[in-house]
Amino acid sequence: MTAPQPRHRRVLALPLGMAMATALAFLPIVPASAADTGAAATSAAAADDTTSLSFVVNVRPGHGTSERVQKAIARAGGSVVIAYDEIGVIVAHSSSADFAETIRKVPGVDSAGNTRNAPLPAQSTTDVGTPEVLSSEQVAEADAQAADGQDPLEPLQWDLPAIKADKAHEKTLGSPKVTVAVIDTGVDDTHPDIAPNFSAAQSTNCVSGKPDTTYGAWRPTAAESPHGTHVAGEIAGARNGVGITGVAPGVKVAGIKVATTAGYFYTEAVVCGFVWAAEHHIDVTNNSYYTDPWYFNCTDDPNQKALVDAITRASQFAERKGTVNVAAAGNESYDLASHSITDPVSPNDGTPVDRVIDPHKCFDIPTQLPGVVTVAATGAKGLKSSFSNYGLGVIDIAAPGGDSTAYQAPEPPATSGLILGPLPGGKWGYMAGTSMATPHVVGVAALIKSTHPHASAALVKALLYAEATATPCTDPYDINGDGKIDAVCEGSRNHNGFYGWGTADALAAVTR
């Protein structure tokens, strides 16, 4: 069936205590909007033209070719927002219907395409849902059960012992010389679990495709998703006697805001995010999203190919600069190693249509890009989460992302099968999804970098996989116990489609 509205990215935000026997079968939807709160302000021409679209134009890296193509963009009726000459990606706006086709004919242009299907409005007030917060009674109850040295809500964090992070913290909390960046919906750096470790100097707002370094521009507004704040806390929530504890509570965390108010992650913003990370000494990036408007970008389509090209260039530039890029696998229980998947949600800012794609030719970006660490989710019993995408050769590693308590209930004193983390405004709440699995892997990678400060990005990834706990296929996989196989795992004990090289291991990260 065709989905009439876009789905939220890699997270399932659910009320505390909800019995989720069916709730995890789908992603919550948000009202359709392609709003971008900042893009129109970057160019006077675009700001006055509500029919403008945003484009990426990919050329040979370096100033010479870029300068010639920028002149051609102006002649074609476009305006340049920013040119990333180091990777050969130009972000432009134009109201011309045939702009991309015209620019693709310009000598020196490798590919070009529109990054969205709806015009650039000046402002969006579209809201997205938020998870239910912990009550004061629940906070007090957890605090009463906390052991000496634990943060008050740590007894509810079954996910920490699941990757041996509690044991790792006995040896080290991670180095403040290591910085992770959350490329996401924005981070509330005023939250007491995040403020002690936040790096404002390495944070920015990339929503328009061009960095906005205004102080606080990285924060979400009240109308925006708490997603990035939750993710940041999962990675680097401080061990400070308040709230939760992150996987790597001693490292620094930065916020790179790339999502529009409506929750869309467009190509120009993602490119900006990776380039910013590369140029600001970020050690690990967390990418718990897919790049809109296409869930899968098919390279036989010239517009979609341009989006793949642009983000590939940006992510690989970051890795060459020493950054490890980690991304969520997605929540549709797709087999990403198959040759046929029905995508009902693309384009999610236009008119979606059911289309059958081959994930070997049509890519979820940045999830399926070369060099990116792709993360599947597990529940409290260590099994693949009911919703998690999978696929032999696609999934690199697994980590706790939560699941229905009815499917995978945690051991007491934890009560929810979801992942607890901070929410904007000094609150805490539960969320689930491969969005929540990814920050666990990012935290472990940060601990590896803390232990091996001179390790290259390639070595950090190699250690991440080598130190993972081998997790054999779950066979048969009947997560809801109805007698029907829900997914088929292929591969060996040490490398398979559900868990990749295994489950992330924080203790090994600080002892090997």
C-alpha cells in the first residue's frame, strides 16, 4: 500500500509502559511537509522565490572546475548557496524546471539533481511527536535502587550491561580528547546529562546546506523532535549523579543539526554535516536517519544518483580526515541483502508510489554507503529487534535498540524493553529503533579511540568488529511466537545478516 505521509526516521517513540505487541510493526508518521527553516535565507534570490528547489551539483574537486560551473549555474538561472570545493559538491537553488538537466550538460559536471520535491518555503511550524517522559515517581523509584557509583536512572538501563558498558566504566569513562558528533535533529546542550560533555565549538546548524555557527543554532526548538538529544545522551550522558549514564560518559559530544522542523534530512544538509565533522576534528559521527526524500536512491535515475554521489563524497572525505561514520540500518524489517524490496514511502515529500527496488542498485544513504558502519538493533534478550532491518554483508554490527517488552522483557529492576535517554528540557524518556542502537556503537567506537588515540578510522572500525561478541543467527526467528518465521538469518556464528560481526562490546574496547 502507498504511504500518503512521510515516516519518521530511525526511531520509534513510544509512551512509557505501553504494551507494544503491535506498535513496533510500523514507524509513527508525521504530517507531510518539506519545510526547511533556514535554506531560503541563504540566498536573496531564493528567498524571494517560493517555487525554488534545492540542488546538488557534483564536479571534479578543486576550485577551477567549481568556479566555471558556478558561472554556468548563474547563467541557468540558479544561485549558489555554498561550494564544497574539497569534495566537488555545489549546493544551489533554482526555480527552473529543467535546471538539473541543463546543468548536467555543462562540461565538468559529473552529476546533478534536485534534493527535494517541494519548493523551499521560508518557515515551517510542523510539529513531530515526542515520547512520554518519566514521572517524578519513576525517577525516585529508580534512584532508590541505584547502587553506589551509579547515576539515579542507571538501574533502568538494561542496555549498558548488554554491551558490558557497566564493566567498561570501572576501567575508564572515555577520554575528553575524543569528540563524537550527532548529525541529527539538534541537541539540547542545556540538559544536565549533556551539558558537562558538550562541545559548542564543534557544533553547528547545517539545515540550509551551509554551516550556521550562531551560538545555540544546533539546538532543537520546542516544535522539533527530541531525537538528537536522546541520541547524544545515549552516547555521552555524563556520569554526574544526575539521570542516565552514556556508553562513553567521559568523551565530548557535539551537535550538527541537519533536520528541518518537519524532520526531513535533505542531501545538502547531510553533506554539510559530514564536511563540518571532517574539518572540526570529529572522531565519530552518529547518523540515525535516512536521507530524504527517497528511502532508497536508485543510481539509474540521474537525480537520485546525484544525491548518492554527493553524500558518498562527503562521508568518504570525513573518513579520510579520520572520522568513523556510523549509521542506523532502519526499522522496516527489510532484508537489505535481498534483490527485491517494495518501497511505499518515496518520495516522502511529494506523492509516494509503491516501487519495487533492488537494494544492490538503489541505496539507503548513508546506511549503505562504502565505509559506513551499519548497525542493526537488538532487544533486551539480545535477539534482533522485531523491526530491525538486516542482511548478510550489509549489517556490520548490532547493539541494543529496544523492542516490545512483550517480545523481549528486560531483567528487573528495568521495566521497559525500550532505551532510556534524555529529552529536551531536562527530562528523560524511552525510545526505540535502530536510531537507539547506533549511538551504542558510536559510544563503543569512542571508547576504542580513547584507548587507541592514534588509531586511524580504518583501525577503529577493524577493532570494533574484531572485539564484538560473536552472536549466532537466531534460527528460527519467530519473535512474536505465532508459529510463523518473521525473518531468515544467513551466515555464520561470527558473521551473519542479523548481527554482522557480533554485538558491540564496550569492555573489550577498553581492555584490548
